[in-house]
Amino acid sequence: MPQLYHYPQTNEELIQHYKLEPHPEGGYYAVTWNMTETMKSPFASDEEDRTIASCIYYLLCHKTPGCTDPPSHARSSDEPDPFKTWSSDIGVLHLNKSSTMHVHHAGRAKYTLISAKAPLGKGLVDENGDPLTKTVVMGDDIANGEIRQLLVEGGWWKVSEIPEADRTAVENGKADGSRAGALISEVVTPGFHWNDHTYLNQAKLRELFAGSSRSEALYEKFKKYVKEL
């Protein structure tokens, strides 16, 4: 079966080799580096230091053998299930206060970025006065504008996914699903900390587009990327 792009290993091989685990945002990950040295982060809302930088592998993969269904919730029943809306091929909108450099290794991933309102972001707007939205594709097809590095500064809502056209090709039997996905590295500086991270929920999504003449249309467009706990 044809491949969509250069993808030397199957998703199952990548998960096993790099010991990837399900990420609460969707997809799989493994922490590969946490710098020993620490610093005071200008973005932290607490008094704790942060590592100067950290790095992970991150994988989105089409649902095939080796890419599991949502992980079972093993925590106390009183705690929210972090994998309630989990998917192997589509993430959820989230925001990091630190900057993240994404580095492409294989496959293709679509990223959607939305400028957050203050105090989380700069509240950048487009020509219509709506929150500024950017869409980029990470991949190796430079002739079609795909990029190998993507810098996302703090203050942007971000979601990644396998492009819909790629998922459709697999579902229609026109491409090999075991080699459909995207493997990247994410370097975060100051280093990643859950206290500097937040998810977009339904209420925050409506608030983000409040005041726009297209608020309902924008809400409907992005609500599928919202994580509900």
C-alpha cells in the first residue's frame, strides 16, 4: 500500500523503540531531556524555579494496531479522567507560557494557533478584529510550504493533528495507516511545567470569541479541539 510521505518506521515501531506513552493532550510522548540547571522563569505564576530547558518526543498516529484506544483511567474515581477526550491523531487546544520549538522528524502534522487574550497572551487580532489565527503544516514537502521547524511563543492556544486529507486517504484504503502520523521533538524554554500550562474548555472558547460578529461560527469551528475533564 502506498505511503503518504517518507515514514521509515511504523507507528508501532516508534512507540516501542522510544517508549512513548499516551499524552493527556492526545498522541504519545516521552521526556528525553530535562536540563539540570534551573532558573527563575519570567512566565511562572508560582515561586518555583524552572529547568532552563526540556525536550520531548511527540507522536501523532492514525488509529491502527499499535496505536491504542484511549488509555484506561487508573487514578482515584474522585479525580477527573485526563484521557476522557483522548485521541491518537488529534490533539486539544492548550497554552504554554514558555516558548516551544517544534522540530520535524517524519510524517506530517497540521498546527492551528490562536492568539490568547490578556493576561495569558497579547490578544492579537486579524483584519476583522477576531483573535489572530495561524495554520501551518510541519513536514518535508517544502514545495507546498511545509516547514521543519515551528516556534510557538508563550501566549498562543495550540492544537496539532494529522491533516484531515491524510486521515481520509487512510480510511479510504489509499494509504498505509501504520505509516501515517507525525514524529517531532518539542524543546521548551524555560522548561515545561504543568503549572505553566492550561487547557481551553467550552466556556473559555466562547469567551475567546466573545464580541466577534462571527463568534458562533468560530466556536463551532474549534469546539472539536476542546478538552473536557
